[in-house]
Amino acid sequence: MTSTIRSVKVGAAWTTIVYVICFAGVALFPNIRTVFLQDALHMEANFLGRDIITVRSFVAGLIWWNALAFFGVTLFKVLEGVFRKQ
């Protein structure tokens, strides 16, 4: 199997897994949307979309995005290994 085809399969599997996890997280814990908006996206969930830029939101966003990047890359490498064996 070529590297390009394997990369497409890994990308599709990664997107599906992340989407299901996010969808299930919001379904099981509806308040997670507000927390994620405030801490990771520095926004408030109202019709004006007010920005929230504080030291707390900066540190929380840094933690969120580093954790998401770590888990995203780890999942990608695991899936790459799975599809490499096929």
C-alpha cells in the first residue's frame, strides 16, 4: 500500500474517532461547550461572541491545545501503525 493511500485512511479514521468522541462528550456533558469556548477559544457563548482574554484563559487554552495536540498526534501514530500492518 502506498504512503498516500495509508495517510488518507489514517486521516479518515482519525477524523471519525475525534468526531465521535467530541459528539459523545457534548451529548453526555452539555456544559463542556461553555467551558471549551471560554478556556480554549477565549469566547463567551452569547449572541455577541464577546472575547475573553485573561491570564487564566491563556493558561487554560495553552493546556487544552497542548493536550489536544498530544492526543491527536498519538492517535495519528497509533492509527498509522495499524494501517501499516494491513
